[in-house]
Amino acid sequence: MLTSGSVKVFINNEMIRRGMAALFLGELCQLYGIPASQTRLSAALRGDRPLSNEVGQQVRKIVEEIAAYADALSVPVALTDATQIKAILDQRATLKKELAEIISDAT
């Protein structure tokens, strides 16, 4: 059990769907300051040692952002360089925030 069954299932399914290795996701979590290394993620996905609910939700949020990014493109995304993917996700978050501010200022 990762945290709750639905979080574990979601993360596991997206990792399989995207060809995402636990090593990559663990590195990305570390870059975001989330205490979920590759070893911890693997143990959680096997059901050996669950993550706390807070950490599980943070991992889920990152996986959701990766999925949204990959779905927005019409080409496959290589999820191998955590630093590069973090830069892309951060840039997307900044653009979303700026767009939301523009929209709220216009109304």
C-alpha cells in the first residue's frame, strides 16, 4: 500500500502507462524536496512500506503534472532526465499561474 489504495493504483498505473521508472520519479521527488526516493517508492508500490498520506499526495500531484504534460504533446515524452522534466513542469506551472492572473484581471 502506497498510502491509500487509490493513490497507489493511480501512481502505479501512470508509471506503467508512461514507462516511468521509480528511479526517475524518485529523483524528481528529491528535486522537489519530497521524501520519496526510488527505494522508498519501490517499497511503497510493492506494499512493503507505505508512504505517509501527505507524501503520497505530493507524489500523486507530480505524476498528475507529468501526465498532463505528456497528454498535451502529440509525441512520446522520454521520462529519463528528472532535472529537465522538473524545469519543464516548473515552466508550465508558471505559465498557468500567469494565465490565471490575466484571466482574473480581465473579469
